[in-house]
Amino acid sequence: MASKPQYKAWFESVAHPGERYELDEIVYTDRDGGLLQVVHDMDELRKTPADDWKALFEARDHTSEWPYGSGVWGKKEWVLPCVQPDNVVSMFEGHSNLFWAERYGKQLGLEALWIKLCGNTHTGSFKDLGMTALVSMVKEMRMRGKPVRAVACASTGDTSAALSAYAASAGIPAIVFLPRGKISLAQLIQPVANGAIVFALDTDFDGCMEIVKRVAEKDGIYLANSMNSLRIEGQKTVGIEIVQQSEWRVPDWIVIPGGNLGNVSALAKGLDMLVDLGLVTKRPRIVCAQAANANPLYRAYQRGFETFEPIAAQPTLASAIQIGNPVSYEKAVDAIQRYDGVVEEATEAELAEAAAEADRTGLFNCPHTGVALAATKKLVARGEIGPQDHVVVISTAHGLKFVDFKVKYHEMRLEGLIPEHPNPAIELPADYDTVRTRMLREIELRFRE
Ligand SMILES: *Cc1c(COP(=O)(O)O)cnc(C)c1O
């Protein structure tokens, strides 16, 4: 009789395979300060045939069975097998919609443009996928008697929102460090509302990161930034979910915006497992899209990845990716190289217009999604992405978290940018004839064939 499978995972140095740590150890980097990654016992996972994994994941989809109804925990064996179900901290994240953006795709000249709306989730960004994994592991560690008093992160807004929500759900104190005045109001109010200890510091993201790294050196403060590779384990489900939602067909291209570059690495890591465990045979090509004002990966790509130079990121509307010294640079380069990838950039005008154009077809894009859409447009325009290609753009946050950006765009108040699709509200006296005349003129103007 077959024995019960013993799925196992551990931290392992990326640079020095063999340097291993248990997942409940308080460790973020290897002996040289390099990145760790979570490695799974693939031989054990391989004992289950590919079709059985598919059937299992499908059977768990959207059930209320704790914790498997979550898009992340429905793949628990591939994510963090060692966490006891009782210690999982979940708000049934994942399962975000993947849909055919027919009208916008046709405008770009694409038959099959699909959008994966990762912002349709608990705190409005894909960061939930990673935080459910990390906070669950922290709860597990506390149950095992590890000295973790609180969790902390530096953030461009969405990480702190997700950390605060999941920590609050578990009753674990959270501390967040934000660059003062550089995040949206919606992003600031989330950790405030969830009861986190919120510090707004006079610096940028990279400056907050320096502080939180020191804070996490002692006092039982556990670091929740994406340098902590536990988050990647949750985030990697996005690629698996895209393929599952596509009836196990692999798209030709997946486009994703990148800042600290944890998410593009996570995307590749999830797809790797699908290939390694035989659920699919093909790999998509990955496009990582950066804001031109914060483009260290793009610059390195232009140099064939021969050298990397951190930069001082300039302000960008895509504030969540205003990062000049990305933590996961090496992992991202590995992902781009193995997935025949492309790195593209988008200027402020390009990202704002792409977001606005797509909004006109019923979407409601955050500026980071605007970066990904602008990159997609460029690749289509130069023929790299073909008209018949199956393209999935990862939308990383909900547009409602970035209404300041949209309001300014439509009121034509964005600095240095004259919008091409402004649609400010029309203010008129409450007079029927004036309203009707104007209304008919607007219909005529806008919906001319
Ligand atoms: C965090 C974030 C990103 C960038 O992800 P990285 O892992 O830092 O590359 C992109 N978009 C949004 C909305 C985010 O919150």
C-alpha cells in the first residue's frame, strides 16, 4: 500500500544550492547576503500524475472547504505544505477573473488579448497572494514557539495594505513604513484602518527599505518584504491559475509590470512547476514592463544583462513600481532568460494613455496595468507579438486604489501631460433644453461610426 505523501519544502540559497534552512527559521538571506528561495521536494510531488493534480485543483476551486477554496491554498502542496490548515490565514484570495478583452484587443490588433485582474481581491492588489502565504507561515511559527512578535514591511502602498489586513485577521501586530506623500490615499488608509502601526517617512521606497531591514534585525520583528521568499510561494500561483483558467492551455505571452521584480520571478516559478510536474509542456514568453522613470531592469536588458546598476527612481504615476534597486533582480533576469523574455518600458504619457484607452473599453486600470498595456502596444506595433497570439496581461491592482491618478487625468491636471482622452463631467445648469442640446451633441461627437 502506498504511504501517505510527505510533501516538503525548505529555504535554499539561490547562489549556493545546498545551503538550506527550515521554513520556520527566521532567515531572509544566505550567508553572503544573497537571496533565498523556497525549494520543494519535487520527487515527492512527481509521484502524483499530472492529471490527478489537475483534477484535484479543479475539484477544490471555489469550494468552501477550509483552506482549499482559496486560489492559493487550493494548491497548498505546491505552496507551503508544512503549514497546518488551522494556521492558514486566508480571505479566499486568488480566483481573480481572467477575461477576453475583446474590444481593446481589437483596437491593438489582437484577436486574443486576455486580462488577468489580480486587483479583484481582498485588498485590491496581487500582494494578497503572497501575504496569505507569509502570514500563515508566521502564525505557524508562533504556534511552534518561535520568537516572532510582529511583522513589518516597507512598501509603495499595496504590500502594506495586504500585510496589515492579513496580520489583523490573524491578530498579529503589523508595522509598515511608507514613503510620505508618495502613495495613494486609498493605499494609506488601508493599513490605518486595519490597525497597523503606520510610519510615513520622509524618503522614498528604497529609504524605507533600509530602515525596515535594520528594524528586522532584532526585537522579534519579522520582515515581510519580497526579499522574504515565502511571499513568492503564494504569488507564483498566478501563472498556475492563468493556465488552469485557460483550460490548461498555455498562452503565447504573459505581460507583467515589474518594480521590485518579485512578481515576475514568482510568475516564472509557478510556470516552472507546471512544466516540471508535467501538467503542460509549453512555456509562454514573458514580458516585464517597467516605467521609464524607474527602469533599472530595462537598462540592464539593453546591455544584455551584462551589468546591473541601481538607479535613483524618478517619480512615476505607477507609484508601486517606483523602485531603483530591485531586490529580486537576479531572479528576474533568470526568469526573463528562461522564458525567452522581453523587457519593455513606458513613459508617463504612454502609460496614462494606455490605461485611459483601455478604460474606454470598459476596463478600469491602475497605472501599473497601464505600463503593461503600453508595453503590449509597443510589442504589437513592432510585430514581435503577432495578431493571432494568445496574450495575457496581468493587471496588478484595482483601478479604484488609484483614483487620484484618474481624476487628475480627466480633469487635465497631470503635470507635463496633455491627455488624449479626457472625459471630465459636464457642469450645466439644471435646464432641460440646455442639457438635451448638449447631450445630443456629445452622442454625435463620441459615437460616430
Ligand atoms: C507591487 C506591485 C507591482 C510590482 O511588483 P514587484 O514584485 O515589486 O515587481 C506592480 N503593480 C502593483 C499594483 C503592485 O502593487
